[in-house]
Amino acid sequence: MIADESTMAHLMALSQKGDKNAYTVLLSEASSWLQRYFRRKVPDAQLDDLVQEVLLAIHKKRASYDAARPFLPWMAAIARYRWIDHLRKVYRSQEDTLEDNDAFEDSDEEAVLARISLDRLFVHLSDKQAEVIELVKIEGHSIRDAARACGQTESSVKVNIHRGLKKLSALIEKAE
Amino acid sequence: MNRINQDLIEQMASELQPVRPLKMRDGLLLVALAALASVLLVDVFVGLWAGVLQGQASAFFMITNGLLLVLGIASATSVVTMASPRVGNRHDVPKWTMAMAGVLPVAALITLAAQQSEAELLRDPYGLYCTGAALVASTLTASALLVWLRRGAPVSLNTAGLHLGVAAGALGSAAYGLACPIDGIVHLGVFHIAPVVIAGLVGRFAVPRLLRW
């Protein structure tokens, strides 16, 4: 069970004041939350690296959290930013498949989580862009394999990835 | 949680120092001080136009500088907000204020075309000077906004760069505009809006690389 929004917001406010115990609990909860958030959006082998990158970003940029505002949308914006950065860096992975069993559990915060989820970003991409980003950047297929699988030329795959990632980076704070 | 994450968390917790959270109020105050300092510097180096207080300024003067001020405030507020990211933030207001200020150059060009006096633009001896001076006047505000963004965690880098440039250009042009006694629509609509366009383009293409984190 991961801590709820108000608990995490309270822990972050204490952390900004230098409370190390609150910070340890917060980062542990954030780590679990991020593991779920990114699952199915990066290959399993890269999941820990990405979670660590986000934890470091949270640590470095903790002053940018305003305690008067919700915590999870702040953390989700940082997570999306790091995720897109991560997708840009990743060209090929040995991981081929991702399991389809990791949606967030139902809870009172389901609506909030739905608004800040990574899936929300993909609806703004064209089908071709979303398909090739999934295949190449998330599932780790080569450009050639992706081109064959989705019936696009290799150049089109590259262009669609480039344009899709550019579009995603402009949508990081978008909720709908 | 795996061992590596646990070690990382323990290390970060042991290094934890108190931080002063970024408050929107502080950011807006910083920008306001930078804009005010710009006006003072314009007064020191160029001298503000006394005709404004003596009722000599045309309506175009008031409208142009008023729109530049509104555009600058809207864009600067957007930039200050971007330092504290959040899924659900919207940064639409500057778009509408940009469209609003865009009416001025359109009006200037229509006026020129209607009077068939396009060459008037080339004959304006102060036009480029005004544009250059306004860009110089925008540097303080641009620096303040850049410092604020670099303290924060902007995630929409291209938009942040564009809005930073537009805010600095608009506030700089409004500050210098208080010293310019040429108050015709053609001069104001072209040479006092040009700094906003130039600063916006510089912000959009040069600033994101300074913000990446």
C-alpha cells in the first residue's frame, strides 16, 4: 500500500525543512509509486535505473515543490520529464516483452492518477507515432523490425519517433 | 524495494539539508524589481519622456505601452509558474496576450498600406535605435527570469524559453517606451513590438539549452 497524496505532501513539506526520517519514508514511498508508474512504459531491465534518476531529480529539485499545491502532480511532471529524456537515450534494449498486469489499483485517487498517467500522453500522438515509439523506445525493437512490423519505411519510423518525442516533451504538464 | 534504491535513499536522506521552497510570490517580486530597475536605468541613461505626465502622449502611446505591460506580466507569471512543474499546469494566457499585442503591428502595416507610404518605415531615423535600446532594457528581466527558472525544475523547456523571451522583450520595450516621445502607431506598432518578437525568438531557440537539467 503506497501512501496517499496528503501523506506524501506532508512528508515532502517536512523534508524541505530538513527532516531526514520523513525524507527516508517519502523517498521509499516515491520509489514504490514510480515503479508502478513506469511499469509497461520502460523495459523491466531499465526500470530501476529510471526510478533512481527520478529520485535523484526529486532530491536535486526538492525546493521547486510548493507545499500549497498537490504533491503527486509535481512528482509526475518530474517523472514524465525524466521518462522522455530516458526514451531519447534508449535506442535498443535486449528486453522484448512487457507484461500486461500492472495497472494502478483502484483507490480514491484513481481519478487523479488517471489524469497524470503516462498513457494520457500517448492519446495526443498520431497512431503511427505512438506505435513506433512503443515498438522501438519502450519494447526495444530495432528500427528495421519496427518498420517491418508496422508497414512504415525506416525513414518514416525515425521521423515519427523524432516528432513523437518532440510532441511528448511539449505535453509534460498536460493533464487531459 | 531493491538494495540499490534503498542505498540511494539512505544516502540522499543523510545528505538532506533544509531548502527554501520556491514561492510564486518571491518569483513575481524578483521580476517586478528587475522591471523597476530597468525603468530606473532608462531614466538615468536616456531620461523618461516628461510629456507623458503633461498630457502630450497620444492614445497610441498609452495603448501600446499598456499592452506591452500586460503581455509582459502574463508571460512573466507563466515563467514563474513553470519553475514549479505540475501535471495540469496550463500556460495558455500568454498566447492570448501575444495575439492581443499582435494587433498593433497589423494596425501599423494596414495604416502604411492604406496611406501607400511603406517607405516611411525606412525613413524612421529612430526606429532601429528604439528596437535596440528596448532589447538592452530587457536584459535585466531576462536574467531575473532565467535565474528563477534555473533554481526551479522547468519541464516545458521550449515554452519556458519562448515565454521568458516574450516577457523580457515586452517589459523591456515598455520600460524603454517611457523614454520615447515618438507616439505614432507606425513607429510604436513596428519598432516597439519588434523587440518582443526578437527576444521571443532568442528565448525559444537559445534558452532551452540553459534550462536543461
